[in-house]
Amino acid sequence: MANNVNITSSGIQKVLRNYNEKQALAEYIWNGFDANADTVEINYTANELGFMDRLEIYDNGYGINFKNLKVKFDPFYESEKALQLAVNRNRSVMHGKNGVGRLTFFKFANDAEWQTTFLQNNALKSGRIRIGVSALNNYEAGLLDMPLSDKPGTRVLFSNIKILEENMELEIIPFLKAEFCWFLELNKKRNYKILINGIPLDYSGNIQSYEEDIILKDEVSKTVFKLKFVQWKESLHKELSKVYYINERGEEKFKEYTTLNKKADEYFHSVYIESEFFTDFDFSGTEFDIQVKLYNRSKSSSEYKFLSKRVNELLRAKRKLFLKEYSSKLLQRFENEGVLSLNDKEPLDPERKSILLSTLKTVYEIQPKIFSNLSIDQKRTFIALINALLISDQRGSLLHLLENIVDLEEEERAELKLLLSI
């Protein structure tokens, strides 16, 4: 059986042009988890020259039911906008959409074959699906006489592979750690895992700090929340920093950005909150929605407000510790870049430099966004301006200057006033 999708092969490659081999492989792993797999395996071997001669990805999900094959493999439309991968922003399941991810293999191989086993009418069936890079808009599919396995799952085999073993070890695997660490941590109790040549993907090196079994109890309702906080050493790619709400069975019910997401620093974090309270929780509205107020368990409830306040306090406290440590590294970077040398002919005397460094350090700890995305010249100009205000009687102008650059919260404004003694 041969079928064509509704866009040319070159059109597909154009739509997926921004993908690289790391992202493409990640899509196949997401496809497995989207199919309710709890284990995804990557197996590969390489020849004497370091080129891969075998690469396959297996998941123990529910397989690809041939009854729904056209839904899975015919989702392309002429509009490029419709081809973009969509991510469910409030749940971590169903990462991919429109079947786009399955065709990204052209970034690292010439051909792909899916060998899938699925349950239909209480019986296991298997089939094969093949796609070549020269005709991405065409797939061949056929059912097999006998099941390939005694349980559902899908194995994707790639041929004519263009990945070096060195690239896999030095680039792709580190990318996968950053891509999936938060998700594997989210599903840790459910024993989700990614195996690479039989070895579990170890992302412990991506963890900056880790604290679990943090118990918060609302004394009025006696509702108990168990928290886990993870600070990551690097960006979580598109996931960013989020809080995950989990019921007593370990199932994710909802997720949303934390209040400290995108603060222009490197405070990458995840918060996992587990409680029976989320089993029948209504996440659909806000505390201002009249309909939501009819629910006992919603964002308008006193328990949720208690939780939000305590979580924000926890995040801010941990962020302060991080920024204090990171600010020293920032100043060392400024030294290395030479932006602290305001006048090469007349360097700052030690006392003035100490005051300047202390001020820069404190300002960064209060509002790091001020220092983000500045060029070397902009940093030098900004630091020179701060220094000039510090040695004049215009310290109050520094607060006014910073307020015009970023929106300061009341607590931040108070800290700056104390710093500048105004």
C-alpha cells in the first residue's frame, strides 16, 4: 500500500529545515512517550571509521494501529504554519502533533522503517511502514501475517546513517539530557527511562541543586503538599522553568510557568508538587471566574493561594542564594572582558573599585535583567555611569536610572534604597 501526503518532499524538507540531528532524534523519543511508553531505547553500533552502521529507536508504547494509519501518516497540509510542531503548554503528554516529527529522520539518515505491534480487537497485530528521504511525501505500509512481538511497541530502524559515533557521545547525548531531564524527573516514580545501548540516560550531572520531600501543610484545611525542587545547570530548551501539579497516583494534572521564569538570569528550575488535592482540581479558570468559584478545588481556593504563596517564597529564597553565588562569577567575567577598566591611563584606586564592585554585585542580585543582552561597549558605558553617580552626590539618580531600565518590585526598590543609603 503506497500513500502520498499533501505536500511535496522538498516542501517537507523546507518546513523542517530548522531541525538538526539532535532535535530530530529527540522527536522520535517524544513520539514514544506520546504513545504511553515508559521506556524508550536508542541502540546503535559504529564501524572502525566511527560512522554508525546501525541505529534504532524502540518504545514500549501502544504501537501504531493500522486502522488509524492515515491519521498518523497523512497529517500534512499545504500551509507551513499548520506544519509547525505544537506543544501542549499545560500537560507534558502529547508533545508532538501533526506527525511532523516522524519525517525529521532526513537530517541524519536516508531511510526509515517502522516495525510496530498494536492491539486491535483484543488481538496483537504487526505492520511495517517505510519512508525514503527522496520521497518524504510517500510512505509504504503493510500488515504482517504474524505479530513481531508478544506485546505492543514500535521500533524505528534507520539506514544510510550520517551520524558519527563521536557526535552521538559528545553532542547528541548531552542534548538529550537537557531535553528530557525535567520529564524523567517528573515521571521518576513511574519509572520512566531512556536507555542508550542498554544504559539509562544519566542526567544527574545537569542538576545544580536538589531538594525533595518538602512538606507544606495548610493548617486550616489540613491539606498536605509534597514538593520537590530541582535547579538545573543549563537551559531546559523549550520547556523553560515550570511548576508541575501531580496527584497522589503520580499523574501530572497540569503545569505552568513559575513566577521566576524568564528573569534574564541562569536560574533554571523545576518544581514538582504532589497532593491528593489535585485529583479533582479545576485548572481551567482564574480566581476571578464566577464559574470556577463554584468548585471547592480551584485557583480561587484558600489552599491553592496558600500553596502559591509558599512556593513563590521558596523559589525567591533559593534564587537569592544562587544569584549571590553567580554574581561573583559575573564580576570575574567583567574583569576578563576588561569592562571594569574605565580609564586605561588612570585605573580605579582599590577603594573606589571595591565600592563599584560591591554595588554591581548587589544590583545584579536584585535585578539581573539589567545586565542581560549588553554588548561590551554597552557594559563599559553602563558601569562608567554607575561609577560616576557613586562618586557624586547624585546617588538617588542611580535608582531613578534603574527604574527606567526595568520594572522594579517594591522589595527590590527598598533593597536598592538601602544599598544607596537614600
